[in-house]
Amino acid sequence: MTNNRPMRDVYDVAVIGAGPAGLAATSLAAQSGLSTLLLDENQGPGGQVWRGVTSTPVKETRLLGDDYWAGSKLVEEVRASGAEILQGATVWSLDRHLEIGISIGGGSQFIRAKRVVLATGALERPFPIPGWTLPGVMTAGAAQTALKSSGLIPDGKTIVAGQGPLFWLLTAQILRMGGRIDLVLDTTERRNYLRALPHAAAFLTSPYFRKGLAMMREVRSKVRVVGGVTKIEAAGQGRLENVSYEAGGRNVRVPADLLLLHQGVVPNVNLAMSAGVKHRWDDTQLCWLPVLDANGGTSVEGIAIAGDGAGIGGALAAVERGRIAARAVVEALRPQAGAKAPTMEILRAALAKAERGRTFLDILFRPSKQFRIPGGDTIVCRCEEVTAQDILDSVEIGATGPNQLKAYRRTGMGPCQGRLCGLTVTELMADARGKAPEEIGYYRLRAPVKPITLSELASLPKNESATKAVVRG
């Protein structure tokens, strides 16, 4: 059931995010008889992986691949499950009392849930190179959004640079649709192949091996691929005009109209951190991960995290993580309904199968230091136009971590709330101070975690409960 406003003040379970994990969690919870609300800020379900699956103008199956269209079945399940679905709903607050602040249709309100499943997915890792803020430079994820939602493909001189599964998938999709790609710059470190070798056996028997190999062969048969790239710069007067790169000791400059950057994805932690969920630094995926139990439960009672927000695992793993989190909710709130759902043993076995081979990918596509930690005049915080040198200067005069840096340079205080600079700031400051990222920490996140207008805040119900919720936030 799709609505424009929540129909209740309190739900058994609220699921935040309508990607693979959120859809799977919603379907299982609602089919088990729990009052279930699915909140998502996009205009349609699917998240980034299955974006536009119910509305994309790209109808030929082979162009986007079977994995993309698999999402349509899960969307149908959710729509038939009896769950309440709110699209275009921005979740800007979540607290320890499981009160959720949402904005929809120009107004805001608070709702409560007995359990919350966060399925906020992943963000692209920052790729701060010289010139990455020029018009004509964008992330691969943004290009894929345009492709899935509107069927838009590049037609000018296009270069794709970076590494990772999405890097190869997007390139293959653009080429299948007749889009133009002139050059592929692969930044995967040579030594990563040796590091990943001990985990190759699991990868060779995983669902990723054949698909990944086929995509790479497909791309290499159609466009020139340069491997071992160790440096990239974008340049131009007012917009992108050329790209310089270094590979094999050679420096090359080529003209370009569009540069697509990608070096993997990381969990979207902002909402979870703002709710007080404990996180730790993961040195394999080089990002912050929530501390979870076997069911996705967090340090905040009643809040679970599923999908790539729990650690990057891909769409198949996200679906199973969503089901496990929902199954735990059913067992807590309505155990008699558990007989209708798959057992935890079945779900955990499915998750283990889906996660097979991920360690190999994590190590192989671990981004190199020179692309994570910039220097000089390279912009780090795009919102406030703060450079790497600005941050180093701030460290020199006493800034000890990201939160102190806010007072010096306003980093992380713009519209993105640190999503595009947070990891870079942590690693840059850790490197400058000779400390581990965990010692440096991350931004202290508070509501609202997404930009909302004063008029939306002013529209909050003026009752005692809502007032107390704002005070607690």
C-alpha cells in the first residue's frame, strides 16, 4: 500500500531504505503480520542497485543485465505484502527512543516504531583528485543513476577511471546501450592481486567470478583499457577539457568531455551514527562499520542494520541480511508468526553463499593511498571548498580530529554532511598525525542528517510528545 502520509503514529517495524535489504526486510516482516512501514527518499523503490526498476525507459533485459531485473520480483512481493510504503520521504532524524523524523510533501512529522531496520545502503567512496569538482567530472554512480532512471548515456569524449565491480558493470552497460567510452583507466594496484590470491578459491566458486570475468572481457573487447594507473588529474578552463594520467612510468594527457570516477562504495553511516550506534574502523574495507550481532542488531536496542550499510557485500548478500534482520524482529515481537518465515539457519546459509568471494574482492579492489589521501590544492570538502593543504595547516596549529576541524575550516558542515569528505578527512588527518583512523574518529553527527527547510520543521505537530522528541534530539 503506497501512501502520501503515515497512517499510524506507531508501527511494529519501520524499515528505512527501499533497496535490496530494505525490500527484503519489509516483505518478510509484513507477511508475518507486523505493522510495517517502508520509508524511502526516492520516487520509486529499488535503491541504487535496482534504481528505476519499475519505471526505467530501458526495457531490453540484456542492456542492464539479469541481476538488475531480479529486483522487480521483490518489489512486487513488497507491494502485495500489506506493508505501508512511503516514497519521497526524507528521514532526517532517528534517536535512541526509536522516534523517526520524516519530511514528505513539504511537511515534517515524527513517528515511532517498536523496531527499526536501517537499510540505507552505500555511498561511493570519495575520489579526490585535482580537478574532481570541475563540470564534466562525476561519479560512476551518478552516471548509472542517469542511465537507469532516464536512459541517458555519454556521447562526448568519455573516460572511465577507477576500480571495483561497479566500475566494470557501468562501463559494460554504457557500451551495450551504444554510449561512447574512449578510454578506461584501471587504478587497481598490481600488488593487490598477490594479496588477494590466498582468497581466490572461494572467489572462483562464488557467483561473482563468471559474471565479473565476462564483464571485463566484454569491456576490453570494445575499448582500450590502461592498467596500473597511479595518478589522475582533470583540468580545464571552467569545465573539463583534458585528463592526465600516469601508468608504467609514462605521463599521458588526453582530451575529454566527461570523466567518470569510481573506487568502490562504503556504508552510508550518517543516520546510524546520529542515533548513537557504535561503529569501528575496518582496515580491509577502509571505512567505518557498525558493530553488529549475528542478526544485524546494533548497540542501540531496537535498531538493526542490514544491507551494505552493515558492510559492503553486494545485492545478494543485502537481501539475505534484510531477511535475517526482519526474522529477528518477528521472533521478538510475534514469535508465533515465525513458522511462516524461513528459519534463521536457512537464511544464514543463504547469506554465507552470497558472501562467498567478497574477501577476495575487498582485497583486490582496496583503493591505493594516493587516490584516498590527496595533497596540495586538491579540494577535499566540496561543500566548503577546503583543500588538503588547508586541513594539514589546521592539524599543524592544533586540530586533532574531524570535529575540531569543523571549528577551523567548516569541513563536514555543508549540505552533504560529510558524505563526500568524511573518510578523506579522517585518513588525511590520521596520516598527518601518525595515528590510526580509529584514534582520529569521525564527524559527530546530529539531526537533521539531511537538509530540510525551516518550513518543514515549523510544520511539526505542536504537541507535548513532539516537543520532547525535538528536545531529546
